[in-house]
Amino acid sequence: MKITLVRHGETEENYNGIIQGRKNILMNDTGRRQCKRLHDRIVNKKYDYCYMSPLVRCVETAMILIGDRVEMIPDKRLIERDIGEYEGKEVDTYDINSYWDLELNKNDNGVEPINDVISRCQDFLDYITSKHKDKDILIVTHNAPYRVLRHILLNHDLSGNLFDNHISNCQIEEFDYEI
């Protein structure tokens, strides 16, 4: 099975360093240009299904990337991490290291525990692998689910801090996933 992960295009909040969490906002013009450039790179790739977060920035990204070439399926398990009281605040107000540490599994200030994000991402992967064995799946999601799915697909040790690399807007990676 081939799984391709894409993070949505840039939003004004991304550009301004504001935490958006589950806020339902559109991409900005830069995000749309990022998606159009990525579309040109993948236009000849064949996907059997596209799963995406139901938030509009992911739906918009998926529409630009694949239009009506394949069935697009919104899935709530791909929604961004609930960031609680930090939504709408500057990125530097949020202690990234502690909220991404699996052993700490912090959930204060309304932040969704990292174990919950891992569980829903694993549940999603289990679902698509049982339903779409030997298919090519495009997944359009957000920073947190992308990061967790990436760790799972690479079979990384999930202990410790999972915030170990930068995930850019409109980043794309392909994985051969053995069931």
C-alpha cells in the first residue's frame, strides 16, 4: 500500500505565527500557490482515494491537488489537534516540547493529549489498511496528525518528544506501508 501525506497550504495564521488548532479558516494566496505548484508535481500520479480533514483548509488543498480525479473522503480522525486555550495565540506561548512528550501526555489548558492524537491516527491507519489494501491513498491533513502519521508509517519509537522535525505547509511525503 502506498500512502502519501500532504499538509495543507499556508493560512494567514501560519504566516503570522498564530496557533490555529481546529479553527476553520481558508488558506491565504500563498497557500493556494503552494497547492497549485504541488498539483503540477503530482498531476500524473494515480491515487485511488483521498482522505482529508474536514476543516476547510484541508478540503481546499485537496480540491486544488486532485479536483475530481478521485473520491475525496472527509475523516474527523485527521482533524488538527485540539490546542485548547492556545488557539489564536502566538506560537511562542505554547510549550511545544512538553505537549509533544509522550511520557508527559499533558492535557492541561484544554490541549488534546498526544496519546489521543496517536490513538486516532492509528485507528485511521488501521481502517484504511483494512479497507483499501494494495491501493494508493492520498491524505491531506494538518501539522499534528501529519507528524504522528509520519512517525507511525516510519515505525519510529513513539516514546519521548515527537516534535522532532519541521513539517512545512504543502509538504508531501510518500510511504510504502506494509500491513
